[in-house]
Amino acid sequence: MLTKPKGTYDILPGESQKWAKLEQVFRRVCEIANYEEIRTPIFEQYETFHRDQTDSSDMVNKETYDFIDRGERKMTLRPEGTAGCVRAYVENKLYASNKISKLFYFGPMFRYERPQKGRYRQFYQFGLEAYGPKSALLDVDIISTAILLFKAIGLNKLRVRINTLGDKESRDKYREVLVNYFTKNIDYLCADCKDRLNKNPLRILDCKVDKDSEVLKKAPCISDYLNEESKAHFKEVIDSLDRLGISYVLDPHLVRGLDYYSDTVFEIEYLSDVLGNQNVICAGGRYNNLVKELGGPDIPGVGLAFGMDRILLALENENIKIVKDKELHFFLITLGNLAKEEGQKLIYDARLRGFKCDMSYQGQSLKAQFKEADYNNSLFTLILGDDEIANNNINVKNNQTKTQETVKLNELFDYLLSKINNCANCGGKCHEKSTN
Ligand code: ATP
Ligand code: MG
């Protein structure tokens, strides 16, 4: 038997509706906050992700799916959305409009990781990107849009952790101090961190192996090495968050796994143990040099990505249902060949009018058809036999009140509509209404 590749999963009926709904909510929030969709390829030239400046990131070094295509070109399945977006932004000269570009994307990402709960080899991100003049308020536009989304889905056991990495000057100074500090404490570092010490010492602070060690906890903080400009930018971010009433904790050791960040970085954690090390469900920051590095003008960017898989796990853990159970307006059961043929016409007519409905294509067994009706969970079960057709009638069973009525066939749709709109439970609100 063929099986799915390690670290991937199938999204089956029952689950797929949740994905569609989450995507729909994201899109709605983006529309509200004026972010427009961009769709870029799932694979890009190898160099889009593997750049000189990225040689210390685990994701780029150890986790990418790289391959040579049949034309001998070196390609990479995208491990994240930002680099592709920036590539498209530059290649399509979106900067020429001279306005701030606020973009969103959604789709699968690929990383060769050790699979576990909330960590997969194909996973899904929804991301926001904003390119334009460096404004602290734009950082907060991105963060506050993430909060809008979490409010929209009702997930509130969250914590925003935020820090600044400062500009290059501040970071260079800090890097020097860190190298000194970690060189003195090199015996306490894991093998990967020893390697990071020379390439990018800041990334040691992001190490999942050493994260609880005293050496990391006592490491110097960037806040002591920021120049005035970097301090001012971060203060504006914090003040703006305060004005919007968005709570956060300052985490002076927060750095991000990717190397391109500068100034603001943040993570949003889901406050529960169920996801273990995978409890960061949204993360992002500012990258002031990426557009330039990919061949564009000197335009800064800021962005974030949500881990959709982890958000759905968090929703499940909180028992938050974002989709209703599947429900049809009606399900049709037929008795006799003529009824089956006429029934199919009725179903097509009803669907044209926007009723969610289906019929049984099982044989003649009433038992099997009723079972199928049950499985399909409908407000009404309609029963049509050859006798009913002769009398221009149909039997309508109301599955909520458990009563049955005989209705004239030509009055059926009006009858159903009036019942749906006056539903005893919801007055029609919980049932998606017919489109006409
Ligand atoms: P982590 O520290 O958990 O490895 P990361 O820093 O590598 O995360 P980012 O590159 O910032 O993650 O990606 C943004 C978000 O995408 C993460 O916060 C997480 O929610 C999600 N994510 C990242 N890698 C995976 C994965 N392998 N499987 C599922 N979700 C992921
Ligand atoms: Mg990672």
C-alpha cells in the first residue's frame, strides 16, 4: 500500500471544512485591514532562499527541500513565504507605485524537520507582508492585524513576546559582546551553538537545546547596546501597542530563527503545554535589508507568518468550534424508478435555487436510504414514491420536530423556505438561507 510521505498528513472531510473556514476568516480580516493577496510559486530558484547572509539559519542549512530539475536548474521548495514575496515584489516592481504594499499569502511550506505534534514537513502558513518607508506604526499594523485574527476566531490564551534587534550598528556592537560572553562560557554550549558562535552568535539565544541553561538566561541583552535611532523606533512600537491596548511582554532575549531580521521581532505563543516546543503560533518582525538584498531598492519590510496547523490544534484543545456540523437543508429518499428519475430533477432544481440538498443513489432499499439520510444530517427528509408523483405530492419529514406532512410538489420550495426561515431553534439564522 502506498502511504503519505513522513511528516505530511491528509486533510480529510470533516477536517477540511475547518481549514477552509480558517482561511476564510483570515481573508476577511485581511480585507478589513487592507492587505491584498499575492500568490507566488511553491518552488523558487535555490538562491532565493540560500543567500550569503543566511548561512547560519537552521532552516536554510538543514531543512530545505532542494532539487535539480530536468533542465539542470537548482530549485528549492519554499520553506517560508517572505523570500518569495520579496522576490516577486522586486521582480514585478511593485515598489514603483510609491505606496506601501500590504500583502498576504496562504499556502504550504516545506521543511525537512523531525516530525512531531505541530511540526511537519509540509505545513501551512498564512502570512502578512508590508513594504514601505520604515514606520513603527506599520510594525504595529502587522501585529494588531494578528490580534484581530485571533479575536475573530475566539482564541485568547495568548501572549505576545516582543523585542528589538536594533539596526546594524547596534547589532554589530551587541554581537561583539555576545561573542566575548559565549566564548568565556563555551563549555556550556551545545555543539550547534559552538558552531553558531562564529557565524551568528545571536542565534544561540534561539537554541531549543540550551534554552533553559543559566548561561543563556544570564546572557547580555541587546537593550543595553541600542543606538538612539533603534531605541526610538522600538519605543514608538511599544507606545503604539499601549495606545491600542494590546498587551505584550518584553523579552530581551527573543531573536528569530531567520537571519534577515532587524529592529522589531515578535512571537505570539499559545499558552498551553499541549504543543510543547511548538506553542509559537505566529511570528514575525522587521527586515530592513531584504528587498535590497534581493536586487530591489532600499525599501524596508515587516511581516509575520501564522502556523495554521498549530492554530487548529490550539482551537481543538480549547474546544472552539469554528465550523458548524455539516447540515443539508434536505435529503431525498425515493421509492421506485420513476421517483428516482423525477427526484434527480427535483434535486437539480432545488440546487439551482440554493438549497443544500442531496438524494440517495442507493438501490431500492428504504433502510439503506434512511441510513444515508441520517449520515447526511439534514433539516428535512423528503420521501418521493411513484404514487406521490401521480398525485403531484411529496412527503416532508421535519427532522427537528419529527413530524411529517404531505406537500404539493409545486409548493415544495416555498414550504421549505418558510420552515427554514421560521425555524423554531434559530429563526433561520443558523441555516444558510436559499440564495433567492
Ligand atoms: P520553530 O521555532 O517552532 O521551529 P520557526 O521560528 O522555525 O518555528 P517561522 O519560520 O517563524 O518558525 O514560521 C512561522 C510559524 O510557522 C511558526 O511560528 C509556526 O507556527 C509555524 N511553523 C514553522 N515551522 C513549522 C513546521 N515544521 N510545522 C508546522 N508549523 C510550523
Ligand atoms: Mg523552525
